[in-house]
Amino acid sequence: MSAFIIANMAPIMFVSLVVFLLLGYPAAFSLGAVGLIFAFVGIELGEFRPDFLQALPERVYGVMSNDTLLAIPFFTFMGLVLERSGMAEDLLDTIGQLFGTIRGGLAYAVIFVGALLAATTGVVAASVISMGLISLPIMLRYGYDRRVASGVIAASGTLAQIIPPSLVLIVMADQLGKSVGDMYEGAFIPGMVLAALYASYAFLVSMIFPKAAPGLPAEAIGFREKDGSRGLVSLGVLTIASVAFAWLAMRGSKTTGADFVVLSMFFGILFAFFVAVLNWVLDKLTGYRFLSAMAQQTTFVMVPPLFLIFLVLGTIFIGIATPTEGGAMGAAGALLLGAAKRRLSWDLIRQATESTAKLSAFVIFILIGARVFSLTFYGVSGHVWVEHLLTSLPGGQVGFLVFVNALVFVLAFFLDFFELAFIIIPLLGPAAEKLGIDLIWFGVILGVNMQTSFMHPPFGFALFYLRSVAPKESYVDRVTGKRMDPVTTGQIYWGAVPFVVIQCIMVGLVILFPQMVMHYKGVASTIDPNTIQIEVPQFEPPPLDFGPPSKQ
């Protein structure tokens, strides 16, 4: 029996961990308990030396001294401050007015704002709760199907999982031993494509089922001019002028991919903001303005989050700041933005700090538990067992990716993304690298896949967040005075299903089109190294003169 346990300790450990998790024990304590139990068993059976656990303090110290993980509390604090500063409310109100008359316009507005919040907050809970509180009553007021409204809000909030500065990408990069900046840059385009797929689904729903996603009535639209027009021409001209200015500013640049997008956005918003401020000053001094109310309002609402995106992501992408430094600048920028909106208070800072401390402690405890588990698991060559198991799958890289994504998809029903990242990724990374898979590409694929952990009925956290703010009982709408039906849990779950399918489609797209991620390496050289010839020039040595020295 002892020989059998020693020979199969790795699979027994893995199965024991799964049993502990399925029984409902916290992941951090399950990892630590399984690691310590099997360490003592290994020592007792003679598999390990008696001083085996003396390596544990160094492992724990390695967690505490990891500078990369400092970015997590910074980005969490930034997201919580922004969520309470009213930025989401201003964005949803203005963008909702902008898209309002279009069929499905509110759904587009929610997806657009969800992408912006994802690129500034990086926290799923903050995005889902903010949009649920603000946009769900409006969507229900104007006749949106409850399943469509719930699904759009929950899915748009989960964009914070894949669009930088996502917390899961920080953890993913740390576990794979790769640069957080590279992981951010690689995930930028897939995140944008996923948001576009969400918008495409909203478009199809509005075309096939017009009553499920209607446009707002004309009387519900504000920011009108004196002649009754909405001023969209002025907004269009300002947008075109900003894009042209950004192109002129970047035409000589050699940057590509996400770097080019973020830098172009920075120059564009600088131009738009300068024009809007000039328009506001002229209006105050002379009563004349050349921009419409809609153009000015949209600019003033859009500039703060877009500038914050550049402050965080732009400085990371162009190499000015590390992710930790970018997170610190983002946290400082969020405080300044909250102060500018006159919503910064001691109570807000205290709540954001407490929530940040709780999440950071949660992450550190899971990571310490994972270190305890990995010490014993690696001691019994568990990583070799997993590597041989995965690399022997039929189909090579494709077979490996299909199996791993199916495994992560199923595990996402029971585990959240932090637990998946700390338990599964360290086991999968070495096998992927041995198969020649780029680890940044692999990490982004799994990041998109792990989004489903927020949307899976019945355990998706985004669904729980939305359930907490969605009306559970019938209520009287404060604008129309009509009695509105509640949103049931079943409607939230059914609304999430199409978006889970879209996320799975996105996983396939990233696998089929790796260049969406691989652009992080920059422009590939067009020179074939096999054609390079090195020619060493021949030098003729000067003639040697051995004659008698000259007399001075």
C-alpha cells in the first residue's frame, strides 16, 4: 500500500484537492491543507527528507516580495474610487442619450460604457453593479426584454476581465512568468473584438426582435439645440477633426498595434478637449459657441476616462512605467477625478481602502495556499506527471488547446478566476511551453475562457452582482408612474447564455487568428537571417622596417 501511495501521490493529491473544493472548503485553506497533509505523509513514508518543509518559509517570502502583485491593490483601489465618483453614471447618461433613438441604442451604450469602464477600473463587480443600478431601470422603463437587458449588462461588466488593466491578466502573467505589459498589450485587441461581438449580438436582436430592444422615444432625448436639432453634425465634425489631428501627430511614428491605438487616442482627446474648452470659454464670455451641447457634453464626459486609459495603459505600453507604477498613477488619477467631480470624501476613501484590503488579502491567502500545495506537488514530480499527461494528448498544439480550454470551461462552473489562475495555470504553463506555444497567446486564450466563470449559470459572479441590484419585486417607475414587473433570476440566467456562447466563439477566434495577440512582439523583421553574409575586410599589414634606428 505504501509503495502504491508513493508511486501515485501526484494524482492522489490532485483528486484530493478537487474533492476538498467540491465539498465547499475555501480554496486557500484547501490548497494549504492538502499540501501539508501530503507533505507529512511523504515524510512518514520516507519519500521526503524530515526537513522538507523548511523550504516553505522561503516560498511564502517569495509571495510577499513579489513586486508584480503590487499592481493588484492599486488597480482595485482605482476601480472602486472611479465607481463611486459618478463617472459610470455620467457616461451611461450621455452615451445613452447619444445612441438613444437608434433601435437597441441603450444596449450599444451599455456595451460601449462597459468597455470604457473595463479599461479604467479593471474590476468586474464595480462595472456590473454600476451599470445595473443606472441602466437597468432605464432599459426596463422603455420596454427592453428583461433577458436581453440582463445579459447585456452582465456581459459588458465582464469585459473588465480581459480588457487591460484586468486583474486576472496580472495574475496570469505572474503565474506564467511573463511580463504584465506584454500580457496587457496582447489582450488589448481581443478585448475590443469581444466588445464588438457583443454589439453585433445586440444588433441582431434589435433586427430580428425589434420589441426586445427598442429605441428611446424622441421626447426622452435631451441636449437639444434651440432649433430642436440634436447637434450630431457638430459632434461628427469634431470626431473627424480629432481623428485627423491624431493621424497627423502619429504619421511619423513607428509604433504598431495597441501602442499606436492608445497614443493616437491620447492626441485625439487632447485636441477634442482643447476645442471643447475653447467653446465653453467663448460661450461664457460672448454667448457664442461653435459646438453643439451634445458635442460639448460628450467630450467633457469622455475625456476623463480616456485620459486615465492613457495614463495607465499608454505609459505601460510605450515603456515609461511598469504595471505597478501605472497602477499607482491610475489610483492617483482616480482620486483627482473624484475631487474634480466634488465627490471625493473621507468615507469614500475609507470604503475603497477597506474593499481593496479585503481583495488583496484574499489573493495573497490563495497564493500562499498555492505555494504550499505546489511545494509538495513538485516534490513528488507532479508537474512532470501533468506535463507528460498533457503533451501526450493527440493533435499536438491544437489537441492540447482544445482539451485545456474544455477543462477550464468546465472548472469555471465551480471556481472563480483567481482560483483557476493559481491552481490550474502553473500546471498548464510548462506543458504549453514544451509544445512551443507562446505563453502570452496562451494566457490571453485562457483569460477569454475564464471570463465564462463570471457568466456561467448558476454560479457566475456577474450574475450574482446583477441579481443583488436588479428589482426582486414589482415597483412603480419614478418617471412614468407605471408599475413594473420584477426581474427574475431565471431571466438573468437565460440572458447570460448567448454571451457565454459568444465568449466561447471568441476563444476559437483567438486560437484561429493568433496575430490578434502576437502583435505584442512588434513588427517582425523582413530580413531572412539565412541570407545574411558577414564579410570581414582584408587588411594589408604595413611593411616592417628592421633597419638601424635613425640618429636624432
